[in-house]
Amino acid sequence: MLDFCGIEKERLMTSWVSSAEANEFIDEINDFIDVLKKLGPSPLKKELTQTIA
């Protein structure tokens, strides 16, 4: 579905982390942020900007 919408599958992540695993949660979030930074701005943002203009 994401491919159909023009969104890279890497922009969606799921992970199970217990509430007792704060450090693991922080690691998961930081890893995901690194992935998103490498991907750059969302392609939907560009499309939305063109639609509004």
C-alpha cells in the first residue's frame, strides 16, 4: 500500500518494547530517526506543497 502511495516502506516501522525497557525504546527511536534522516523529506510533503501553490 505504501508503494502504491509513493511512500518508501522504510518510513513505517513497528517494534515491540516493554514499558520496562526504556533504553531499548530510546535506541529504537534513535535508529528510526537515522533512517528517516537518510531518506530525506517525505515525498508527500513535496506533493502537498505543489497542490497548495
